[in-house]
Amino acid sequence: KQYYSYGDGQKQEGDDEHIHGDPTQLENAQWGSFGIFDFISEGDSPAFLHLIDVGLDNLNHPEWGGWGGRLVQSSTQPNRWEDGAAALDYSPFKDTLDPTYPQIRWIEAIQQDFAARADWCVKDYPNANHAPLVKVIGTARPKAKAGAKLNLAVETSDPDGDEVETKFWIYQEVGTYTGKASLNASGNQVEVQLGPSATGQLHIIAEVKDNGIHPMTRYARFVVDVE
């Protein structure tokens, strides 16, 4: 009784957009056509995904981006964090800045993770896949001078004994870094070459993916403060 469904006659007080329960508005409604008591799918998955700790540290820093997307603090309501036009990532699919790409960039990893977790419900441990482990070697918050080279590294393992692949990439849209930077990766290590006039905060993601059925991905985030 407490969960709303289509055409159930209920209306959430104070919400003018909650027209789902009106049985006269089931056909060609705002989100399509539905039958009586159809399930109302919700759009809250990104908010929940911030709670899944995959190593991106975005729960404490929504502006850093993660499986729930990337958010920007409201200038008028400090407890409100917003996506859309406030947080744009470059989409290689559209060749432009895109308000949806801050979450779309993670979709494959999210769906594979969900599929692997579904296997946990019906398979015993040895026959299901589990996430690899990633640990930063040294500090995840190094400091460096403009023009410097620094070496970053992670330690990886997999509870199922699967092979893992590590990729390093710069999350260009996050942070305050100005200037060029290049990465030269080998296995679990990467050499970072900073630009000669660079300043600000540079975010480098170590992305670790296993090769099991429904591959799972975990991460480490390096935040380099460049002076």
C-alpha cells in the first residue's frame, strides 16, 4: 500500500508532477503508456551509486565524479549538488561536452558489476566473479612542481585468481589543473610528466578490471597538487 504504482488512485501530497496514480492518464502519458498497477521505474540509481565504494572517493567529493555521475555544488543552496549543464564531460561519442557523459562513461562497468552480483544470488562463490582489489602504493595525494616527473603505482590482486588489467587515465574535466600532462604506463605503474607552467589539481585514475565472466572494475584515484 505504501509503494506507488500506475493507476492506483494515489497522489503524493504536494507533488504536482505525481500524476501516475490517475487511472485516466495511463495512455500516452509523460513517460509512455502503462497498464493498471504497472511498476513505476525510478530515476534514482545515480544517487544510490554514489554509495557504492569502488575506489573513486566520490561519496565525500561529489564534484570528483564517479559511478553516480559528477555534481557541482549549488551557488545558492550549499547542501544541493547538481548535474546537467553544471557538470559537463567531453563525450567521444558526440565529440562535444555532454551533460550525460559524467555517468555514461561508467555504464559498462556498472552493468557488468550488477550482472556479477546477480550471479552471487544463484551461484556458489567459486563459480561467480568478484571484484579485484586495488591499493595505492605510497600516497594518493602527492605534491609536485610544474615540469616535474613523478611515478605513481598501485598494487592489485583478484580474489578469484583472474588476470587483471590496469589502465591509467587523466580525468581532465575534474580538478583545477591547467597545462599539459602526459602518462607513460607500464603494468601497475605510471610516469607522469607535468607541463612546465602547470598549476592546480590533477586527477589520475587507475582503472583495474579482471577478466572473469561479467568482468568487474575497481579504481584508485590520485590527486596531484601541482605548484
